[in-house]
Amino acid sequence: MKGAGTVLWLLLLESSVCLATSHKKHKGTSHDDIHGGVKMGVKSEACDLGKDPKHVDWNYGDPYDFHCFAFERNVIPPPNKEKPIITQVCEKKLHKPTHKCMSEKITYKDNPPLSGAHRPIWPKYGEYLYVPPQRWVHSLEHGAVVFLYHPCADDEEVKKLKGLVRSCLRRHIITPYRRLPKSQPLALLTYGCKLSMNYADVEKAKHFIKSHALKSPERGVYSDGEFTEGLLTPATTVTDKHDRELCPE
């Protein structure tokens, strides 16, 4: 019996060593560590409640980011299908997807950003009066399509792309974005990629969505976020909650 007890003790010891080694091996490479140690989607007064009362990312009382003022009505050239200006860019090197609390300001070198730091609480999918990039960059990481348009872009062109995006997938964000170039006031974004247009080329836009949407590190996260400030129209299911089929006919 003494020998059997010794063997059992050795087996337990070996098991403990294996568990400790496994924990040590994977320590520092967890999902949270990839994001700077801040957990995704967890509301916290110390970090992010899914609101911006101190106007860190955007001042909700300022219409500049979403309104086209009378004096600038003609700043955007009329859409010209005869002279298309359509470009597609995909980043070769993506920025680290760090989660940053509201106590830290987030700025981007790229315009618009296609990856990088963002807030832990991502937006509920749908159309917004305005949603800052610090929120929708997180949506891109989840495989979403973000449709940006200059506030002074042609209403009919904007309407065409809004309809397309809504019919292609539930995981979408629609928001004005003043920093788009006036020569290309329409843009579709996915994680790491951008399609810029001077008019709504629906076929090219659809091809872009089908080629690049849901190709992201966290595409398995399909749930809505809890940021809803400025939400106008929540997204609806197109095929299923996973968006298994993009742009169904």
C-alpha cells in the first residue's frame, strides 16, 4: 500500500507541475492582454460606462460633425459617374487593438482609421446621428461594415449606400464623418480596408462588402454593443445573427 500511495503522490505532483507550466506558458497572451489588459464589453465607472459625459471623444452639443451648414452647401462636387473617383486601400500593417478607458484620449494618424486603439464598449449596430471613431473602430474589429459620408454629400447618393449596407448585413454602423475628402465624400470601411467613392457605385460597394466584411480577428463576436448615444435606427437581422450570408439576393 505504501508503494501505491507513493505512486499516487507522484502522479498528483506531476499533474500540478503540468498545470502550473501551462498557466505560465499562456500567461501574458490572453485575449485581455492583447487589448492592453482592459476587458471588452464590461461597463465600469473606472473605465467606460458606454457614455461620454465629459465629451472626451465628442461634444454632443456641437452639430459640426453631422450637420451641413448653409454656407458650405456647394463644397462637395456633384456626383459624376462619367468621371468616377473610386479607390480601394487595405492596410498591410494593422495597428494594435488596444482598449483604452475614457480617462485616456485616443487620436489616430490615419484618416479615417481602419484599426487601432478604441473604447472597450462598442456601439449597438445601426444608423447614428453621429458616432465617434473611438467607438466604431471596435465595430470594425468585430467584422462590421462602417459607412461614412460627409455631412454635405449628395442625399440621394447617401441614401443608396445606406440601403445597400442595411440589406447586406446586420453588423453595420452608419454615421456622418466630416473628415472625408470633398472629392470622395463616401466611404465604406471594414477591418483594415477602405473603399472611397465620389458617387454611389452600388455594384462596387456590394463587391467590397462581400469581399472584406467579417474578415477580422473578433468576427465571432456578433452581439450588439451597449453604446447607444446618437442612435437613430437600430440594425435589423438580414439573414441570421451571425450574418452568414452577405448581401443576399
